[in-house]
Amino acid sequence: MGALTGGVPQLLTGNEVAQDASTSAAHALIREVWEVVDSYYLDARATGFDRQRWAELRDVALAVPYRDTAAGYRAVRDMLARGLSDPYCRFIGPPELEAMKKYDVSGVGLNLGTASEYVVKTGNQLPDLRGERGPGEGVFVVGVSKGSIADVAGVRQGDELLEIQGRSLDGSTPFRAAGLISGSAEDTSSSSSSSSPPAPSSTDTDGATTTTSGRQRRQKGPSSEDVVLIKVLHASGKEEDLSLVRPRRTLPSAVSTSLTRSAVLLQGGVRGEELVGTVRLASFNARAQADVAAAIRQLESAGATRLVLDLRDNRGGLVTEGLEVARLFLGGDDPIVITERRDAPPDTPRAPGPALTSAPLLVLVNGHTASASEIVAGALHDNCRAVLAGSRTYGKGLIQSVYELSDGSGLVVTVGKYLTPRGTDIDRYGIKPDFNSVPSGTQYDSTIKACKLAAPVLASATEMAPPVFGG
């Protein structure tokens, strides 16, 4: 590399070569950040995002040389600060992105999604290898953490997961698949009709291999490993059976329960008592659905005839886990939440199966009830399944996606927003409960009755006009 000065070649110094390389890398990153925002950013709060100004900021940043990586990162952060009025959009360096990737529902380094989620998050198209498929969009590998268990086993981005432990994933959700891999998903196979007998339970001994709930477990002294068998369809069209071998892990429960007696007015004006079971959920971690389901069964077995779901101070967590918790109380294809994204029709996840319980339900909320908690509260309220008591919720209704950039850094971008099944905007405003304090039985019954007489929830997302937002 050189320059001509008066016809005499001049060699660049080491510092100049390094700056040239840094400038090229920074310019590539600036273009990449600009493209992600230009393609996917949703100005959900209508702050006045201007795509022309965004392009001008890109051009200004590209006109400057950069001496090192840090200078390029500062330029990207300055672009975002000047171009977006969104507190949730941010640039993150490689170490922080790597730490975020370790927060992995599957436990083996997989980021799973539906076919449409794969296209949105990666910008790539999927080959139509299966043709006519079963219900659902399928479960695809959106990303694989480098050096992770899944990476070492041979799972690649764009693969479709067909089976886990011999069970077909047709009609399954990505979250449910991740739960089956991690062991956090509740195994309901024993209650369904199946030609396969349940796996025998046995006591693990040193060096033995046993099967529990369909999961092979290898014991090695005091420590142990789980072996999860999966079948994948590679983008090449080849099917392959792979083994994911991971250390067993213990995730703390976010659920606590209590059982109390409450006075009740029986038929004929006779006063009596009933048992009320309370399930307190502190956060939506990867085992929340399984733990809430177990808690409901435990409380109802103990005689509880009414339930309380306490979401106070629950700031959220895994939104996909929130959907699964809502499905414990809903059924009949009830809508759970309406998701709006840029340049796409609204999407409405539903609760197709029967509910786990039909007991009257009270949901407690407050100003620290946020995100996934608000989705659950809104779903149960709008489907007339529960009455809400407490104070207005926090109001976090935006959806962010994390995009990995070519140099290992990342970009957190707002790509959508949530509405309750009746179309209430959660973001900033939160959800106003029906009561400030716990209602009486009569108040509860009249509130549920009034809800059912009101306008029905939207039967489908297509009944809503496509969202019109800036950007």
C-alpha cells in the first residue's frame, strides 16, 4: 500500500497502516449499524425518527478517519444518540454481547425461532426443504453461540429441528423446544396417548446410564451430564441425528405458594369458608411455566377452590415463558397478546389447548409489574379469565431484538410493540387494574360478568389495521 508524491512512492508508516485498517473496519461497522436500523427499527413511540436524517448521520460518520476500534464504537453510539430518541436502542461491545448470549433458554447455546422470526432476525431466506409441513411454522436455529455445546455437536444456523428425544416438533413452539432441550419444560407426554411406555425411573449409580422422562443421563461420580438427542434438517437438505451433551444445571425456582382460608357467603345466606391458593411469581425464568403448573396442581390438591396469581414486583424476564404461563389459564384458542412490527401484519399468539385450571383467578399487580408480567395480566384480563387488583402496571410494551454485527459487537433495536388482546397499548401507560384492593366475591363475579358482556376480544390479528408508525 502506498501513495505517490511528486512521482516518488512514499511508504506508509505502521501507524498509518493501522489507522487505515481501523478506518475501514469502522466504516464497515457504521454501514452495518445504519442498515439494521434502516431495515428493522420501529419508532413505536412516534418520536419523529427521520430516515433521511439517519442516512445523513451515516454519511457524516463515514467522512471521518478512525485511529482505533474504540473511536469507531464512539461514532456508532453518537449516531444512535443523535438519530434515535429511543432509550432501549443501544450499541454493545463484544464482551457484553457474549455475556448476553450466555443467557440461553436452551442451555446449549441455541437461539431458536419460527421461520418468520428467522427471516426477520437474520435477514436470510430459508430453503423450502419440507414442502407440506405440519401445523405451525417449524422450529429453526436463528443463531448458535461459537464454541457452545450445540456448535460442537454440529448444529448450524438455518437448521430446522425436527425431533427432540424422538418426539416430533410439528406444531411445537421454539420456546417449548428450548425447554425440552434444557429440561425446564414440563413433560406432559405421560398424560397423552402414546404407544411408548413411560421411561422407567431408577436410582443413578456411579458410571451407570439411566433414563428419566426420556432424557439420557450419564453419571460420573458426584457430577453428571444430560444427553439430549435431536434430529435436525440442515440447509443442504440432509437430516442428521445429533447428541447434545451438557452439564446438568439447577435453576432456582421463582415461585412460592400459600394456602389461606377466606370467608364466603354461601347459598341461602349461610356464611362459610373456602381455601384460596396463592402463587407468587417473582420473575419469568426458564422454569416459570413448569413451576407455576406444579404449584397450581399442589394447591388444588390441597383443596384450593380459588387462585391468586401474584405478579407484584415481577419485572418480567422471558416473554416466551410468559406466553406459556398464560396458556395454563386460557384455552379455546384465546388470544394472548397482539404483536405489531414494522411492515408486517399484527401477529397474535394463542392458547389452543385446554386450560390447566378453571378456578376463579385474581391477579395482583403494581407499578413494578412489567413486560412479560403485563402481557400475562393483560391476556387474563381481556379474556375475562381474571380480575386485576392493585395499582397501575409499569408500562413496558416494546420489543427489542439483538443483532450480532460482523465484528462480534451487537445492536439492540426496538422492532415491535405489544397490545393486549382487546387492543390496549401497554407501553408507557401500563394496565389499570379493576380494583385497588382485593375485591369481594360478589365484586369479582360482577366484574367477570361485565367483561363477558363487553366487546369481545379481537378474533384475529387481521381484524386490526396494520400499524402506522414513524420509521
